[in-house]
Amino acid sequence: MTISEQGLPNLDGRWCGTASGYTIYYSETKSVNVTLRLDKQPPASGSVSNGFEFRLIYKFLRHSDAKLRNDNRIWNGDLVPGSYCNRNFYDCDKRTCRIRSPNYPGIYPRNLTCKYYINHRAPPSGLHAMIVLRQPDGHKLNMKEQATHHEANNRILRSWEQCDEAQDYLSIYDGAAPEAPTIGRICGGDVLPDIVSSGPEMRVEFHTSPYDVPFHPNPVTFLPGFELEVHVLYVNSNSQSYIRQPGRCEFIVSAFESQTGELESPQHTLPPESSCLYHFQGRRHETVWVSFIKYHSAIDPTGFESPAECVTQLRIWDGRWSVTSRPYGAPPEYQRNASLIEQICREEVPRLCSRSLVAKGSRPCSTQESYLSTGSDLTIEYRPSPIGTARLYGPASAFKLRYEFVDNSLGGAPLEPLVAPSAMPEPAALVQFHPKSCDRVFRSSSASRGIFRSPSNVFMYGRGGSPNISCIIRFEASGGESVRLTITRARFGGRSCQNLQNRSGRWHCNHHGGPVSDLRISEVPWTDVSPLPRDCLCSDVSGSITLAPLAASIVEVKFTTLQMEVDQDFRDFYFEGRYEFARDGCETDWSERRLRGRSGDAYLKPTPCPALIQPWLLEPETDSSYLVLKLKGFWMPPLLQSAPPCPTDARITVYSTNNPKNSRDLCPSGPDVVAFSDGWDRAYEFSAMEISKSLIIEFKSPRRPPLELIEYKFSWMEIFPAHDCPHRCQELQACIPAELWCDGKVHCPSGQDESPTECDLRLPLSPLHVGLAAATLTLVLSLAAGLTACARRKRGEKKHLQAVHLDTAGRGVGYGPPLPHHAGAGYPHANHHLSSSHALTPLYLDPSKDSFC
């Protein structure tokens, strides 16, 4: 039997053999010719007497009654002129497209080839279109098989080599071109899962065998022929969800295009035994971090492999594959310059970190749940269908992963700590593959200016498994140079804090509670002393902030963030700035500003150098002693509103070297005030904490010119804690060194150490003092003896002169009897008058006598 229709090409297909049952043929046109041809008389058999029997029922059906065939909501494509069933489809994203077998829903002609061309002409901007072919209703896909199956449970959708070339089958091609690769060949009937092209074109070919028995299998609800749904799937045109060239599954993921992202296995169907390569290529200072967040591997029910045999489905390589040759029409050949990290068999799954798909804010992926390269390249080799027998459709597995190119650049050189390093724990990933510290140093001998920034290594932040980060960036200038810093941008995760600038131009952090995140700038005048704090920033910086100059040639910037969330990283906490080593001609001899001794004085005065803060260091002579500092002025209260007016803009700040937070500001105008070393108030108590007893004195000159040309004096003294000691200042409640007691200089505020009572009762009896006293006494006694001898000689000479004068007067003038020599003894006033009236030459002032006198 042959069937031909008016206006359609004649087909040489035929029905023959023996069949019975319900079989329907719906014509495509309004005129049908049915031709019965009997080449020879068949023998009689059974109820058929002459060996031939035929019965046919026909009916003329209105278009309005053929609801399945003439549904206006469904578009069956445009018929190609001159063909029996070739059709063109387009714009299937805007209408309901259906590919149907000829004469659907009846039996289709024999010896037939139908070609269906599907093309999506103009996808939206930024999107890539792919064609999807599916049939979720199993009763709408039923291609006739040569073997007769009367039982419904034997009905199955078959694929590839299971579809004999002599049977009826569908071939699906990834593109409209003749050389397009085949991505599917199906026969039989059942639900058809998605078959997806890699681009906006697909070709479907339907082939029927030349001969068949006009038999329709039970049940009748299985419609003969097929109806397939056509849809359009959009993906990002820049994504790795589709191959760019049909038949070549290869992707290059470059750090220059995206630093991080998600990648899925191809969203379209691939030819059997395809192999996909993913080349992750980072910059020289980067490593590749890959985390699988979803992985599905389905076992093919049509094939069987021994469990002991590993059918490789996934390989992960640490390194790059380089292309050695590109044969025409064949995949390129590679040289593997890489080491194998892991190989995944068909029944296995790789390291998974799937909890991020379940709940936001979950624990970050660790290196035990992901893969990390040692260099800048990582390659993934993926075989969607690794088994020999191809699946019915598409890949046998699917995955979704997250990738990130980890930036390991830090700038500068590694920093060796001047002081003991902080005990900040290192994340596991850093211990394995990355630098263990983010501390760096920039030296003027390497570059006079440049840019410095916080690290961008995710493993140093919360998302990489480290809730805390602490980095020190040091700048070391040469002699005669100073460090100039400008913070260009910064972000601190929205923490509750505010940047405040004081009168000296320094920045301070006003924390309002919660975890700390700040950027602190310090200077290091003495390398064996903790850095001296200068500036602090803790709120976002969008415009440039130029920091005031510092006096020391070593400056440190410390970036600290504590208690980060698991989804926070270097995009939430970061800073960036510029540095410059400027030659200003100001060089400070810091050894002269490091004072040590039992006591002493020093003077503070403004400097013409740009740095407004000039620090001094006071250190006690012994470890067991403390320092007391005396200055003139009054302490400024914390609240400036309650502070009395200070007649000068200069300030003096005092604090301990390891406790700068408890600093005090002094207005250098007023009475004497004192300050003690840190821990003096607990000197009589045991403390396991190490306390620094050294003091820092900083002179902050005014910002406005002219500089005040005034010197400010400060004094210091060592003191000791003791309840009973011979040299104790009562008002200080402290003992002072013995050599300071009665040394001619007041050290106790009340002057107790130089009072006559203390110094007379407590005359020092040291050998030196005894020697000096003996020498002094000898000198005094010798002088007294000499003076006595001189006095006796003078009295002898005086008597002789008086006798001469009296004798002369008695002979010539006659002034009366001479005055006895001892008369003056009873009249002292007269003797005093005599001496003064006659103006005798003072003793030991006569230069004419060659004698001791």
C-alpha cells in the first residue's frame, strides 16, 4: 500500500505484511490517493481464503474539528517550497513552536526524510541564545520500531547505536550547517529530556524506513509520530555556559576578565565522548582557588561498568596545558606542564563545599573542601559522558563551581619585626601555599615614592577563614629625609567609629563600641621602643587625607580588623595610600633625646622642622626603679569644654611607652605638677603583667606661625617603692637615691631632702666626705695658728712704737703722762674708736712685709 497526496512529492515508501488494529492516517491536503499493489497471489491462511484481505474506513474532517492539528496557538513552522515536510522555525521565544512528524497525530509516510531548521535571529543585547528541544509528555513521542511490542512497559526511548539505521529515528545537530556535530540520535518513544544546542541554530532530521507494517501498538493513547517543543534559552554572552565553536569544548578563564565568579558545566548537550578543558589563567602574583558547590554524576542505566574500574570523569591539574599543534578539523594537541592534583571517577564526587547554597552566612570553604593551585594556572579536564555507550541525552554529569584568583601581591619587601611579633594565628591556606605575614617595608633606597595598600588575599579575611587581620607597613627613610603619607581611600566595613582631627592636625578614632577596625600611624624614633602613636582612621575615606609630617625617619602603618563575618573580605575592609620620602634637611639625633640617670633637667622648645611633635624618652637607671617627672603647668581635662583657658597653643603630652592610651596633655603654664611611671600606683602589689616604667614626653608646637620662641623645662628623678628607707620624700611617698639626698639641689617637692635638719642629722660619712672634712679642719687650724703668731708680733711692734712716742713727747711736746697700754681693756669703745680713727693698715693686707701675714 502506498499513499500519495495532492501537491506533495511522491514517496516510494510502502506498507506491507499482516496487521490489524486501530491505525489512523491524517492527510496534509484535501485529496489522498491510496494504491494497493499485489505482485503475486499470497497463499490462503486461516480466515483469509484467498490470502489477501483489506479493510479501510475514511472520513472527511472539518478543520474546525481537527483541534490538535489546527490549534491556532501552535506554530508548526514555514514549509520549505518544493519539499514534503522540511520546515523553518524562528522567533520561538515569542510564540509556541512545535516540531511535528508529517500527518501528525496519525502514522507518517515511509521512506521519508524531514529537515527542521530552527534559528533564533536576534537575541537581546548581552545574552546568548540556545535552542532547547524537549517533550515532557511521553505519549506524544512514538517512533515506529520494526519489532512488534504489544506491551506498554517495553516502550523506551533509545539513543545512538541503539537506533538501527533501518528504523525510524530523529537526529539532532548542533547547528544548521552540514558539518555541524551530532548531539543526539533517538528512536522509540517516551519522555524526551532537554537537548540543547550551543548556539542560536539547530537542525533536526527525521528519517523513516522504506517499509513498515501498518500496525499501531497498544494502548491507543500513544499517538503515532511525534510532537516536540522548541524553546529558547538565554545565558550571559560572557559566561562559560556554552562553547564558542561547535565541537570544541574549551574555555579560558582569565583574571584580566574577572577576578572571581561562578562557572557551570556546559548548559547545552555535547557529542558523546566529549572532553572539556577549563584553563584558569591568573597574573604572576596570583593563585587559583576553586570550590565545587554542586556536582551531579548520573550512572547510565543502559550500560554497566565494573565498580573496580575507574572511568575518569574529572581531573584537576596544577599548572597550564600548552598547545603543541592544531590539526585541521581535529582538536588541538596539548603538552601538560602541570601536576595532577586529583582524579575523580564516574562514581565519585570531588571535594565539595555545598553549604553556601543552603544558607547565607555559613562557614567559609576551607582548603580541605576546595582546590588551590601553587602557581598562577590551574586546568580542569572534564568528560561529561565518560562511558563507552552514549547516554540518551546530554552530559552524564553537571557541576557548578566558584573560582577566584587570589592576589598574593603585597608590595615592598618582607618585614622583619623590630619588636616581638604579635601572636596572630595564620589561616591554614596561608600556612600551606601563601606568605605567612602581610607585614612589609618600603625603603627610600628602593623608591622615593609609590603606592601602598592593604592585602587583597582572601585567606587573610573572614571569607577565607580568618576573622582577624593585622598588618604592619613600615617606611624607612634615609638621613635628612622624612616620610610623607597620604591616605587616598579606605573602608572599614561600616563599623561604628568616627574620624576626629585635633588642634595639632592629628587624627583620632572615636570608637562607639563593637569590633575594632582601624588604621593607625606611628613613628619609631628608637627601634627598641614600641612605636609612638600619631594618627588613627576608622571611618570610610573617599577623599585624600594628607597626614601631618612626623619627626622620626621610621614610620609604621598598622591595619587591624577584628571579628569579621564569614562573607566579608578585602572589599569590605581596605585602604590605599601614597608615600614619599621628602628631603627637608631636618635630622634629629635621637640618642640626645634618650635620657637616663638618677635625675636631670631638659628643655623643650619649638623646632623649625615640619614635624610638630618632638618626643623625648626618659628611662630609669635600674629595673626596680620608677620615674617621677616634674613640670610647670596644669593637666588638661578630657573634655575641652571644661578646660580652663591655656595662654599658649603649645602642649606637652606624657605617657608610658607601652600604654599610650593613658596619655595626659599638659598646658605648660602654671605651678609645678608631677607625673609618675606607669604602675607606680600598684608598685606594692604583685603583677604578672610586664609594665614599662619609661616615659615619653612630647612637645607639640602650635600649628599657626610664628613659633613661640619659649623653652619649657622639665625635671625627672628616680624613685623606689619602700615603706622604710633613710631617704624618703614624704609627699611623694617614695624613696630617692642616696646620692640625691643633701646634694645641694632640691629634689623633693617640699625641699625636705635639703633641709638643715635632715642634712645636719644625716651628714654623710663616706670616705670622701671624711677626707674633705679633715683637710678643711687642718687648713682652718693652720690659718688660725698663723694669724695668732702675726697678732703677737704686731702687738710687740706697737708697744715699741708707743714707748718711742711717749719718750719724745715727754721731752719736747708735753702732752702729759702717757696712756697706759692696757687702758683700752677697760674701755672697749675707746679702743674701737682708736683703731678706726687712726686708720691702721688691716691685717694680711700689707704687701711690704715679706712674711705669712
